[in-house]
Amino acid sequence: EVQLVQSGAEVKKPGESLKISCKGSGYSFTSYWIGWVRQMPGKGLEWMGIIYPGDSDTRYSPSFQGQVTISADKSISTAYLQWSSLKASDTAMYYCATPDGGSYGYWGQGTLVTVSS
Amino acid sequence: DIVMTQTPLSSPVTLGQPASISCRSSQSLVHSDGNTYLSWLQQRPGQPPRLLIYKISNRFSGVPDRFSGSGAGTDFTLKISRVEAEDVGVYYCMQATQFPQAFGQGTKLEIK
């Protein structure tokens, strides 16, 4: 069974750094892209970027390029999303997802990030 | 970049009646491999999104057959043949043909 398990909710202050994780199991982690999706409170889904763990090929949405870093550690089947300096506007639910049939068939449970002073 | 536009943004439907959501892309979604990577996802309140339809018209595992997808090129439609109470939520189209991938704004399906 394909599973993506994300790290727990985080409460941070503006300016702090953060790295959240997404651990894949039940499939060949290095053979499928993993994407990250943001959902701000009460809003729609926004595609942030994607990584291919096999060779670390990474693509970003222009809206998120330079704002976040996506990485993966294939030795532990885990993808990451990180910020070097959080802003209040980064408050959102973040999902990882991996494709099946050319779209995101499998989703993590989400990680809620709250940034508040 | 490809922009995905959904209509309507809100759809009040009577239980047992059909529902339809449209999605238009700003460019053709036909990939160089011949596939069209247009999918539909459902998000129920408080839950992660769930894939319903991939490559225009293929139902994902476990999706009821009252959901169907159609279209080609830049115009696509999701249809629910008979709406049930569990179908309440927000529906998104998404293109994965080209980077950056993109979602539509979402259509809220609610019961009248």
C-alpha cells in the first residue's frame, strides 16, 4: 500500500527556519516524482514544486522559486520542504503527493504550519 | 505558464440530480507523449484532496462510476450523474502536462 506520512504541525515565529518532511512507503521512492502543494486558510490548492528523488531533479512554481527549498533523501525515502525565514503569510496547510497514472493519486495527511509572533 | 479556469465557482445541487463542472486551460494540455494530463480532484471538508479522474476520463481506484470526465485540448468537464450527500466538497481540475503544474480555482459543490 502506497503511503505518504508527513511530519506534525508546527508553530513558529516570523524569521525562524523550518523543514517539514514527507516519508514514502509501499512503492519505489526513487522512481516517482513527489510534489508539494500549499493551501492557505479557506483557499484553494497551489502547486509549489516537485522533486524526482532518483536524481534530485527539482522544479518550482515561479511563485515559490527562491521562497522555499525542496529536497529529498532517498536513503530514507523522505522528501522535504524548507524555509530559511518564515513569514506570517506562510501560514497554511502543506501537502505532499505522488502520482499514479499521471496525476497525484496519493497524498500525505498534510502538515499545518502556523507562523505568528 | 498554463492557467486553469473553472466554472462555476459554486454549484448548489439537489440530491439525486446531475452536476457538471467545466475547466478550461490557457494552452493545449496534449503532451508530446500523446497523453493529456488533465485530472480532477475532490476535497471534502477537513481532508486532503483525493484523485477522482486522471488523463481526462480515467477513474482512479475506488472512485464510483457516477463520476465521469470528458474533453480534449483545452476544454474539459467533470460530471456527476446523481449527486449524493458525500459528494459535498470542493472540486479542482489540475494540469500535469507542463511545468509549472497548476490547479484550477476550485468549485464548491453544495446541496440545495
